Amino acid sequence: MTGTIEEIRGKTEGLRRPRAKMAPSPTPETRPYWDAAADGRLSVQRCRACSHVYFYPRDFCPVCSSDLVEWIDCSGRATLYSYVIEHRPGPGFENDGPYVVAVVQLEEGPRMMTNIVGVEPLPENLPLDMELTVRFEPRGEMWVPVFAPAGASA
């Protein structure tokens, strides 16, 4: 296809359709996490042998390798640890850019990757250690935890 940018955009505009955001595919190890999210709860695992709280879900403790692990519900509170403002949206996020991809530190200790919502995606609005609270966003038939500034309206 050749032509000016405007001509090419005109020819291809109808061809691009935003895709749906990818929905997670639970595994046996992650099913309790996704079930909790569907109920509006954020859950992580804790080792019953050494009390270490961790995320991402797995069937053994990353500290002591014990398989005596349990699921616990989190408070839903976190702080902003790190972030990037994504200006080139990935598949399914075409209508959302720019958006914030972040690592948050849960009050219970673990860090997790998520999106920050409810705030304009500008560096001055995203101070590190900002207090956050969990929300849940639908993705297909699944619910995904995202975080918003504490005190922000739903």
C-alpha cells in the first residue's frame, strides 16, 4: 500500500477494530485467586510453616519451600512502588491510552503488577508511595484487580 499517511489511514481505518482486553486463564494453582477476585476480594498466599506472605500464586513457599500454604484475604490497601505510563496501548487497550502499568506493594507485604485507575496518567499525579485501594475491573467473564488512589470515588 502506498500513498500519503492520510491516504493510507483512510484506507485502513475501517480495518482496525479494537480487540477485547485479554481475560486471564486460571490454572489449578491460580483458581482460588480468580474466584476471590470474582467475589470482590484480593487474596494472596501465606506459608503456614514460616508465615511468609507472597504473590504470585504457587503451591509452595518461595522462602522455605514448604507446601503448607493457605489463602488469605488482603486489606485491599497498597502503595505505589513503581510505574510506567503506557502511551502505545497493547491489544485491547486501544481506547484506554495512555494508561498506567504499575507495581504496587500490598499492605501485607507482597508486590504485584497491576493498573492504576481513577487518576489522570501524569507523573505529577503518581507520587511513589501514594496510598492506593483495590478495585476490580471486568475482563470477559473474569474480574481483575486494579488500584486507585485511596479516597478516590468509585
